[in-house]
Amino acid sequence: MSLVLDPAAQDLLFREARTANTFTDEPVTEEQVQAIYDLVKYGPTAFNQSPLRITLVRSPEARERLVALMAEGNQPKTAAAPLVAILSADNEFHEELPALFPHFPQAKDAFFSERQVREGAAAMNATLQAAYFIIGVRAAGLAAGPMTGLDFEGVRKEFLDDDHTPLMVVNIGKPGPDAWFPRSPRLAYEDVVTTV
């Protein structure tokens, strides 16, 4: 065994985990979401910038507005999921750096004074955090259905603001009947890893 993590946990997080396409109607509680966030917030980001923002879509009215902005094939899944989260990148994350990166508070101005630089950093690091979030959902015993088939500009206008860039929508809940498509192939180690 080369991994310290228990094999059952490896299965829960990776080998047996799948993108769910159907869900039961069991609700996802605020406590579960808080536990997920309180775990995944420790995943690393550059300068500890932590630009991910999570918008939980709970009300029927907000759900209806979001469903209309999803690609046609994603609409039924988003309409039926117990909880839907919009994951976005905060392009003004640098305002939090004096608190998040206290040993070098000047990083806010030294590295991130230009909006274009912030947008690139926010997109990369929030996407990294989105991956942590998906793993956190799995750690809670739930299934995640991340999707990028959506009207990004429409989601930004409807749910966010000019300082936030939507990255994806994630359906969350207990998997329902026929939740899984067949597992797609993965690349082999020798196809991915090189040594120099």
C-alpha cells in the first residue's frame, strides 16, 4: 500500500465516486454544506487567496431562473437536484489578502493591483477550489453533478455581479435511480507521467 488513506475512503472520494445525473429528494442541509466548506477551505491556493464563492440556489423561484439558463440536457437534472450551487471566482479577492496572507499584506498591491491579473489568478485558484468542493461533497456521502453547460453571462447577470465570474453549477444530493452513466476510460500512468 503506497497510500495512507484508507481504501474505503479512496473509493468514496475517487474510485467509486461518480458524477450523478439523478438524485433522491432527500434534502441537503445547511449543516452538511457548512461541514463541506469547513473541510475544503484548507485546500491550498496561491497566496492563500481563496477566491471561490458559493451561491446556494434553494428557493423555487431562484431554481426556476437558473434552470432557464442551463443547457437543455442539464435542465432536468438541475430542476430535480435537492441542492444546486453556483461556483464563481471573486475577482476582488485581493481585498481579503491582508487578513488571509498576513505575513505579506503588501501582496494585495504588489501582485494584484491590476484587474486582468486578478481575473487570471481568481479563475485558476477558484477552479482549484471547485475541485476541492466536489471532493468535499463526496466526503459528506453525497454525490456531485458539476456542469459547465450553461449561459455563463446569463448566470452572472442573474445571480452574481461584475466582480464575480461563474465557473460551474454543481447539483448536490444523494444519488437516485440510474444516477450513473457508464464510467468513461482514464489515461494510464505512462500516458500522463514523464520523468526528466
